Amino acid sequence: MMMPRKNDEIFSLRDLAIDRDQARANLKKDTAETRKRLQPANLITEAKSKAAGRVRKAGASAIGAVRANPGITATVAATATLIAMRKPIAKLIANRKTSEPDPIEE
């Protein structure tokens, strides 16, 4: 009866050795993949890809919002344009000659 027990122990040790070797191979593979991924060029490429995906997603949701609310969008766009053009409009008004009659007033 001692024989089967020794064989079980031998097979158990062999299985442990196989598992250890497999774990070591997996660790080497994972380490190599991680090193490759952490190279600066690869990190930059990954960051660009993720940023482009986020921009596309934001653009798609913005387009959906514009299509859902065209009136609000037009109002916001007009307000933003007026705010952006306030200085040129103010200069135009200030540079107008007061001696020239307004064509509408005549």
C-alpha cells in the first residue's frame, strides 16, 4: 500500500512543477507585454486613441443635443457671437461720425 501513496506524491510534485513552470512563463509574458505597453511611444499612441474616442463620443452627443433643441442652440450661438464681437461692434459704433445722418432716420 505504500507504493500508491508514493506515486501520488510524485505525481503531485510533478503537477506542482508544471504549474510553477507555467506560472513563470505567464509572468515573463506579462512582464514583456507590460514593458512594451509602458514605452513612451506606445503610451502616447494609447492616449491619443482614447482622447480621439472621447472627442468622437462628445461630438456625437453634442450633435444629438443640437438636433433635439435647435431653438436653444440658435439662441446660444447668437449670444456667443455677440459676446465675441462686442469689442469690434463697440469700435464701429464709436467711430461713426455723428454728422452723418442715419439713413433710417431720414
